[in-house]
Amino acid sequence: MSVIVKNLTKIYGTQIAVDDISFTANEGEILGFLGPNGAGKSTTMKIATGFISATSGQVEVAGFDVNDQSLESRRNIGYLPEHNPLYLEMYVNEFLEFSGKVYGMPSKELKEKIREVIDKCGLTVEQNKKISALSKGYRQRVGLAQALLHDPKVLILDEPTTGLDPNQILEIRKLIKEISKDKTLIFSTHIMQEVQALCDRVIIINKGKIIADKTLKELSTESGNKTYRIEFSEEIDASVLSSISGVSNVELNGSCQYKIETTSDKDIRSQIFKIASENDLPLVGLQEEAGSLEEVFHTLTGQN
């Protein structure tokens, strides 16, 4: 396991920002860290990277305690904060060389790694430009290049696509997917499509506590209701479907296709087959849909 968090707590005055949480992030895994604003995501990430200390609890990165073995743990971490801290007056190459020297990388190794991360992060054309002249998307690429420069085992990215346009978001997602193949990656985001596109597992934190730690498939059952897509060979009287116990809404959703929403997680497929048979309805298709991640998030966090 690359990251182990045990009974982590952080208190600011009378406010409990992180409340006795525990989880692990495994090697080769992309772990999505979700929660409303102020839930404790960034605080947890800052503690894991050694930027701030915990009130109590323990974090291990690649087998090193972030408090007792701070330098060893940091050597194994690549970190991209929410607000990407770059020296805008520096050129891309210059900034990466400076960062590598801060890491204490030997000159020969550093030159090779700079070439490698520039290529991997798609910065070849931009490498001789000042960072101040780059778009936000390319600045994010520079931040990722810096985080990757020392070849860390763990990458921690705090909302890496915030403020980017749709094209830039897709580019950064693709890059994250590529670089995660041989690393452990934890990232926070408010974009649910991003979670669905990238994550192997999701942790949801709310008011400092973990309220879910599941795979995407497992989370899809947390919304508390079910939705079905039904197709007939001809249009029918939708009121027949509305009479099924637990059905809250039926709507025509294309030619001879209907969407059924329920008020619980009870499986009503057998009832649908039964009522179709009893009423001689020409049923040709029935599919259960998973609840959307947005619905699950709202249900678990109580956000309206």
C-alpha cells in the first residue's frame, strides 16, 4: 500500500476540519477524493504531503511516516495544489531545472528527466517560453511536470482541472490517466464526469468524516431509488406502468420507449414483466439504469 491514513484528525481552534478518518490508497490505483467545500479534502491532502501537521493520527507514504520521516516521505510524493504555485517570470525549462535542484537530483539525471516530463506532459513546443506567457491549461501541465520530475511513487492532485476549458480538461484527464499507470494517484474534484472517467475507487468526505469508500459500481446503488428504461413495439397507456407499486414517475422517452423512476431501491422488474403479460403489452426491452454520481453525492452529503 502506498498511502495509509490512520485515525487522522485536524482541529483549528474549535473547528474540527478532519475528524478521525482512516483509509488506504493502493499502488496503481486512482482514488477520487470528493466532498462539498469545507469538507476536509484539501486539509487531508496537505497533511499527507507534509505541508501542515495533524492534530492527531498518522499518515504513511511508501512506508514512511510523514511526521517522523518527513524527507523520506516527501521524496516519494508529487503534489499539485489547487492553486498551482509557479514562478511566472521563469521559463519552463528553467523552472523545472530549479525544481530538480531543490529535490537534490544529480545534473545528468535531471537533464534526462526534464526531457522526459516535457515530452510526457506535452510541453515540447512551450518549453522555451516564460510561464507567464502560457495558458492556464499549459500552466497545469507545468505543475504536473514538476510533480513528476523526481519520479514519485505517489501523486496527489488537488482539483487539477479547476478553471480549465472543456478541451483543456480532456487533455489533462488523458495525461492523468497515462501517468497513473505505475503510480498511486489521489485527486480531488467537483466534476463528477471526471470521477467516472478516471477513478478506480471513490472516497466521499463530509464535515470531516468519511461517509463512503466504494468503487464506482458500488456507489451507483447508493442513490436510494432505481430507474428503468422500457421499450415496447408500439405506444401504450403509460398509466398501466404508473400503477406499479413504488413507481414515482413514468415518461415517454422516445418512440415507444419509457423511463420509469421509483421511490426506493426495490427491484420491480418482475412486476414490470407481470403487468406486461397480464395486459398483453408488447415488451421488447427492459434495462435498469445506475443512479448518477451526482445523485449519490447529493444523497450522501445532504446537499440541495
